[in-house]
Amino acid sequence: MKFVLVLVLMIAGLSLSAQHIVEWRFDRTGVFSKETGLMQSWPENGPQKLWYFQGLGNGHSSVAIAESRVFVTGEHDDIGYLFVFDLSGNLLHRIQYSEEWVNSYPGTRSTVVPYDGRLYIVSGMTDLIAFDIATMQELWRRNYIADFGSTNIRHGWVGSPLIVGDKLIIAPGGVENNVMALNRITGDVIWTSAGVEGGRGAFNAPIFLADQEVPQVVLKMTNTVMGIDISNGEVLWSHPHAGRSTQHSNTLIYHDNMLLSITAAGTGAQMLRLTNGGRSVEQAWTNERILNRHGHAIQFGDYVLASSERPGVWFLMNWRSGEVLFTDNTLGTGAIIKADGMFYIYTERGEMVLVRPNMERLDIVSRFPVPMGTAQHWAHPIIYNGVLFVRHGNALLAYQIQ
């Protein structure tokens, strides 16, 4: 009887620990640290497909998961819809939320952010909407252009908001409201910052640095990387990092007092080192050959793996010095994540590729084509409890990889 009780408690504990949240690139790093026991290679035809759904509409947004529900957005006939599934792929809700982007590369962009019973969506048309997850009722909404003086760009808004405690951090890019903290419960303004650029957002997701003497939000704007005091919106530091494009969708990568920023065109990759307890920065190195629009990079140990769009080359570099260990043009560019010691690359050619870390080459272990979906292969894959979720335009696919 005692053994049965212990077993039940162990199972309950495992179930509870498995209920983690997946938002943009898990926790914005792209490293799915809670995933263990994953397959180290796949069958020739790919891992087992558990379920799929066709009917999302246009979109490049990724999948978020919380409270045993799968959230993803898609556009139909100019309107954005939130799709909610259970973990078995059953459609629970299809909810209209606002107009969506239908011009260049039509469809949804930003990944939704679940947090503490609420869900936050930013549309390509700059609508910010909060939902109650239990009831799926709208709680409040704001618009970056109408409410905060922002402007959109030719490819539509990109950038998931950041939540730190009760603060919802957004970067509308307006002249006065460059970066803002809203109350995540009510949507009211807590503080607003004019930043340093006078109104140019770069449409990526901010990150939070809790380990500096001054806890801060850091983000890439059109021509600048900057750090902002989370308590009051004061600009702590800024550093120039311009590109020929106004859109830099790659989220900054932070590790051991160093920040990696990658532009879509122009000046490439730049590494900054925080100094003086996070009150200032200095440039550590640059690499103008790395031009990446939205595939991101992965930091692991003292290394970083990133792709450059022209001409589709992967770089392995030393995180601290920027020294290039190898380049590889085998796959072309793509979106990269990491889990359980392996890299997962979803290429723009439409393949899922499993790659083993190697200091000399891109060590491809397994690969399979994504068999359904529409338009570009741009949505970032995610992993949750041993299941790989791949979104390709109109289709969402779930594969067993544990």
C-alpha cells in the first residue's frame, strides 16, 4: 500500500512538472531546456506523425502552449483567428481577434504569449489583445498606432510582448512611446520611455536581464541596441547597430554578460559586453557576413551557431571572440532551436533536420520533408513534452520524438 502511494505521488509530481509554458522560442532563447529523453536520430521517413490540422490560414507565427492547450494564429480573408487545440489535436476554439496583415507575405506574425491564465496577441496590424484562457473571453485591447503613436512597416508588425511580473513590456517605436510597460491585468500604462531613436521600432521581441545590478529590458530598435531600467523606463545605455533594413526580427541572445544582435542586412552580427553592473556596454566583436532576417541563432557553451541568408551559409563561432570555426552551405538558411543536446533546423526548403553538435562541420543526423502546408517555411518549430510541433502556413503538424 505504501509503495502504491509513493508511486501515485511520483506520477502526480511528474505530471505537474510537465506543465510548463512554451512561448516564443520556448523562453526566447530557442533552447528547450525541459525536454529530455528525445530521440537522437529519426527513422528514414521521419518520426511518427501524431496528428495534423489543415485550415489555419495564412501565417508565419509559431506555436505557444500552456495549461495543456496549444495556441496558434492564422489569417482568413483579412481577419486574424486564434486557434486553440488540446494536446491530442482536437480543435477547441477558433476565435476572431482583429484584422490581420494581408500585403507582402500575408498572414500572422507574432507568437502569442500565455502567462498566468491569460493570453496576449499582437497582430500584424499592431493590435494588442488580452484573453482569459479559461473562458477565452477578451479582457482588453490596445493599438500601437492609434493609442501610442507608432507606425507599421511594409511587412507588418512582428514581436511578442515580454512579461515581467505584472508588467507587459512592448516596444511600439513611437516618438514618445518608444518602449512601454503596461499593467498586464488591465492594459493601463505603468511607464513609457522615449528611448533614443525618436520613433523607430525594429519589430522583435524584447528580453529581460535579471542578473545585472540594474534589472533591465534589452531590445534591438532600427539603428540601436539599448537597455532600459525595468522599474521606471530609464534608458541605461545604448549602442549603434544599424542595417540597411528597418526590420530586424531576431531576438537578442544573452549569456554571461554578453549580448548578440543580428541584423537582416548591412552590418551583420555584433556582440556587446555589459559593464558597470549593466549600466553600460562595449563592443566585443562583429561579423558583417552574418545577415539573418528571422531564423535566429543558438548559443551553447562558448559557441554560437547561426545562418546567413546570403548565400545560405551556417557559421559556428566562438561566443566570446567571434572566431569562425567553420562555415557550411549544406542546408541553406532556416530557423534553429536546440533540445536535449541536439539542434533542430527547419529549413526554408521545407525540411526538418536533426543536427549533432560538432566543432568541425554541420553534422546532419536525420532529416525529413514537411509534407503539407502552404507558402514559406518560416514559422519556428517548438518542442513540448517530447512532441515536435511544425507550422507550415495553413498546416500544423505534431511529431512524436521522445
